[in-house]
Amino acid sequence: MSCITIYHNPSCGTSRNTLAMIRQSGVEPHIVEYLQNPPSRAELKALLKGMCMHVREVLRQKDTPYEALDLGNPQWTEEQLLDLVEQYPILLNRPIVVTPLGVRLCRPSERVLDILPNAQIGPFTKEDGTVVETQPAASPALQATDLPALSAESFQPIDTRQLQNPLRSSHAPRILMLYGSLRERSCSKLLTLEAARLLEAMGAEVRIFNPEGLPQPDTSPPNHPKVKELRDLVHWCEGMVWTSPERHGAMTGIMKSQIDWIPLAEAAIRPTQGKTLAVMQVCGGSQSFNAVNQLRILGRWMRLLTIPNQSSVAKAYQEFEEDGRMKPSPFYDRVVDVMEELIKFTLLTRDIAPYLVDRYSERKEDLAKKHAQTLSQL
């Protein structure tokens, strides 16, 4: 069943224009020809409540018994006017449209655009020749018969303007860095510190989370000071760097615990969604990629935009001076590459991230919830 209903009079030009606009958006609505199938009193009250209008505001005067019944007289009560609309359905102005986004008396017809789930109908010419300029038309695929499983109300054509946001942020990219070892001379921490210096040289604002004192997941409430510190930093940042040692062919428990404390969602907010991620690992022996591969899986699960490049430092204990600085080497050069790429991707995506991660399936789910809420209020 369609999620859009129109109370329609096919003899009315405004009603026909409104119906045509709905169809041009890619939706075939449920049509109620209310002169033949008048809404019940309960339906009328629900429609009025949805429009936040009194019955007097939706009475039609032209070509109706309005004058003969002296309905302009303020003596008529709301209930009496409802009685008359039930008796003379022609008194109800038209069209009234119900969508998941609200209820409207669509006069003029373009008022329907305020509540269409997909208002990108393109230029629309009314029956009198007036052109209504709207956003670009949806893809013809919306109405293609070979896509019966597609929900046209939730499908949106790609809007390239959303990918070219002219309102670019001017502040320094905000990068959060996590490392996965508590050893006194931790190579993952040393690599993190070296990468932080590079990021700051590239213009980023960097914060490094110290995992010491962070409880194991599920052993403390979320208001634990270290948990709150970590979560606040995740909300603050626009990109992250995760660096773990490889232990027994996997990332460390210290690393995993930090990620496990980061929620997928808090209320209506997904704190990691659409943010950038770079992954690195340090190896005690020959070069391996087990830890970074696991980190990539977690990044995808957390809906992060993980950059293509990555770093794995073999025999990491040989790659740092006594003062903790990383020695010149191809490993160091790769770290520079990774941080450079992270900054570029962060600058490129941070202002358009909400559009990049906007999903058809979630729009469809949200629309169904809104539709259910609208119906429950009617």
C-alpha cells in the first residue's frame, strides 16, 4: 500500500495538478475520491488535527451550498459544521494529502512539495501553463517497471550539489589517536607520537587517548571517567588513527577494549559514522597485516571511512632511537604517506559526510516509522 493518500476530486484542476506532482515524484498514491467515498467523521477530525486547522478553514465556498446554508455565520459550532460536511462532502476543500511527513490542504497544488518524501520532481507545468520550478527530476528508474522492489518514496537520485558543499569548514582537522599497548616503551605509542607530529605539521589538531585506567568493557558504567573521556574525544574528532601491536596474530586486547567502549549509536547520533580512519600496526618480527586487517573490519562496522593506505612496521623495536624518535626508513616514509592521505580525505569528506553515509535502507525505515506516527495521530 502506498504511504501517500490524496483526498481527490477529479473535476478540480488543483486536485489534478497535485495528483500529477505526486506521480511525477515517482509514487502512485492511494486515491480517495471523497465525493463518492466521503471520509468518516473520525477521519475528518483526524485530518483536521493533522493539518492543525478548524473545520471552518477547510470549507469550500465556490459551487457548494456554503451561501445557501449561511455557513459564514459564526453561530455554527465545530460539531455542527462537521455534521454539514458529512451531509454535503462537496463542502470539503480539496485536495488533502497525507504523507509520512504530514498532512496538507494543497492549495495551491505546490504545497504538496512540502510533504513529499521525494520532492525532486523537476520542472512541473500546471494545466493552466504555469511552470513550478523544483529540484532536479528523479531518475526515470524510479518509475521503471523492472524495479518493483524499489521504494520510490525512499529512493533519491544522487544530488551532485550535495557533494560540492561551498560552506567549507576553516578550522584545523580534528584527529583522535588510539594506541594498543601499556608497555613502558610501547612501540605502538611511539609510532602514534611520531604520526601525531606529522599530523600537526600538516595543520591538524591532534589528541591522543591514554588507555591506562580504562576498564574492561561491561565492567563499569559508561559514566566512568576514562570511558567518558574516550567517548567525548570520539564526538570531538573528525578522523581517527588506530595503531595496534600484533599479538598472537591479532590486535591487542588493549586496542579492542578501546574500540568496544565506542558506541555505534548514542540516542539519535552515530558518533563514528562518516569520520575518516587510518590504521597502522607494529610487529615484533617480520612484517604482517593481521592487526590492520582486523582494524579495517572494525572501521567498516563502525561506519568509518577507512582510507586505502596503511602502515605495518616490521621489527618495530629496531625502528626507534633511544629518545623515541622514529629513524629514517621506508617504514617512516609510509607513515608520512598514510598521514598525508588521512588529512586529504578528512578535508575532502568532513563537510559532506552526512550525505555520503545517507542510506536508502535507513531512509525507508525512518519513513515507515514517520508514516506509522502520522497514522497513529490521525
